[in-house]
Amino acid sequence: MESITIYPKNERQKSLLKSLLKELEIRFEIGQYEDETLLSEKDFLAKIDNSIAQAEQGKTRSLPKDQQREFLGL
């Protein structure tokens, strides 16, 4: 099943959404939304460029296959 992420603007919206989901008997989770994780397009592209430059300088590291699987949740 797919999941839906909703970002209410205020406590009133959050409360109304919670009430609606409970009434419809839809399972939901409430987590903390952190704005710091979102980047502007400019910042995102700068981060990609920085990563490419690091790779070209040989500043990379390898993970063993078991750690790769764990990281990817396989």
C-alpha cells in the first residue's frame, strides 16, 4: 500500500486531520517534520557538484556488501 505525507500548517489542521483519520479508521503516524532536511534547488545542485568534486579527488569510501545491504534495507 502507498503512504501519503501531509504537512499541516498549524495545530488546528493537525487536529482536524487526526480526527478525520480516526473516524475513517485509517492507521497513521505522527512524526517530526524538519525543515533542515529540505534543500532549495540551488543548494541541492551545489551539494551534487561538491560530491562529484570529492569523487574526482578520490575522496570516496567503499562499504562491504553486508553493510550495503543493511544500508539499503535488503
